Amino acid sequence: MTLRLFGFSLFSFVLGVAFSVATTPVISVVKKGAAVNIQDDRSADREAIRAHIDSIFQAFIKKDAAALRATHAENWLGYLEGSRTMIKGIDGYMDWNQVDPKSPYGMKSYRVREFDMIFKGDAAFVCFVADVESNTPNGPFHRTLRISDFYTKTNGQWIQNGSDTALHPESTEEQSASPRPLGDQMKQRLLDAREAVWRAYFAGDRATLERLIPEETVTIEAGDNNLWSNRQTILDGSTQFAKSGGKLVKLEFPKTEIQVYGYTAVVYSNYAYELETGGQHINQSGRVTEVFVLRKGQWVNPGWHMDSGN
């Protein structure tokens, strides 16, 4: 009796283990499958969000400020192309974009690629790349944007609550390598910086030179000795000229041409100046190629190459 009970108990144990081993993977697979289906079974939400994003682009193309405002939450938060600080609220969003129905400029068309999203309940994180064509005062303009949007669903409707919109590296590289126009105001600031460097040198104005000539400055000066200079040499030369009692009488740039790439400007000029030193007047003229870089809103001058023009 005892042997039979033991045998039955052992058989029951083995059968139970076998059943558990056989069924556990199935249950696990079912659970994993259910999790995948929960994430993938959002086709209607995906279509709704994609349609909503398309409506935002269409609002820009049609210059429809009311439609643009309606597609964004009141407490919208994020960064837009070129913004240096956080933009808060729908009013901040609209102020940044400045949609003007009367303007001939603005977005003309777009194409979305690399589009995907993930869900967490009634929230969605959406990533995509958009190729945008626009009309500008300087003609047609293409740029590629890399966008991450945050969406929430309220009362069955999706709305954009936030975004991070920035230039794609493709456009950053293209724009940095392509010549760009310089507005009148920025051009004047560049020319003012150039003249400030020249005048500060002859005036012994070390503070201005230190502000406008960075540490990495390299220059080739005019003259038969083909002198190469650095920042310290320039500062020392300015100090010595001022101590000698020399003065700048006249400074002219009869001809100037400018090329701008990204935040770098190359300035080609003919120059002429007159100095008074030791009771004598000395006139010099020649050609100069100067490099300027825009840093924190200020044009600085990290290099130049001068020659006599002969």
C-alpha cells in the first residue's frame, strides 16, 4: 500500500512538472504577444497624429494663423528652429512663427520621412524628418528639419503639447559650406568691426584689440620681410607705435568685397592710410584679406594677409 501510494505521488509530481514546463513558454509568448499587440494596435491613433502633423504644415503653407493656433495646446512648451531659449505657451509659439497672410514669403511645400512614434497610454512621442521648400526674399530656399513632437489625447482628440524642432545635420553642413547673403545691418556691423581693429591698433587701444582679436589669431603682414604675426605680436606692436607718439591721420578702404559662409566672413579690400610720426607723414596702401567670425553677436578678427599690391 505504501509503495503504491509513493508510486502514484511520484507520477503525479512528474506529470505536474512536465505540464508546467510545457505551458510556461506558451503563457510567456502569449503575454509578450499581447504586449506587442497593445503597442502595434494603434493604427487609428497613428493615422490621426500623422494627419494632425500634416494639418500643421498646411497651416504654414496657407498662412492660416487660426488653424495653426488650434493645432497646439495652450500650455505648449519647446524649442523651435533657431530659438536660443525655451518657448512657453501658445502665444509664445505664435509670436515666434509670425504667420502673415499678406507676405509672399514662407513655406511652399514639404516632404516627411523617417516618421515613427511610440505610445504610453494617451501620450505619444513622435519623431520625423521633414524636407521643406520655402520662398524667401533671396529666392527659393531648401532646408531639412529634424523634429520631435509630444502629443496627448484629450476627449478623443490628439493635440501637440510640445516640440523640439532643429536643423538636420544635412542642412547644417550645407548651409555652412554655402555662401549666404549678409543683411545691411549685419554688414555694417562687420565693416565697423574691421575699422575698429585698424583704428585701435594705431591708437594703442589694447582693450579694443583684446576684445576683437582672439587668442588664435595668425596674420601675414605687408612688406619685404614677409612677417608672420600672432596676437601678442600685434598687441606689442600697437603699444610701441602709440608710445612713439605716432598718430593715424587718414584711413580709407576704396574697394571692399565680402564673402560669408555660415558665421565666417572673408573681407577683401584695398586699403590706404596716412600716419604722422616724428614730424613726418607716411602714406601706405595695398591689399588685405581679412577673416572675421561672428561669436556671441560680435565679429572678431582671427586673421589677415596684407600685401603692397605691387
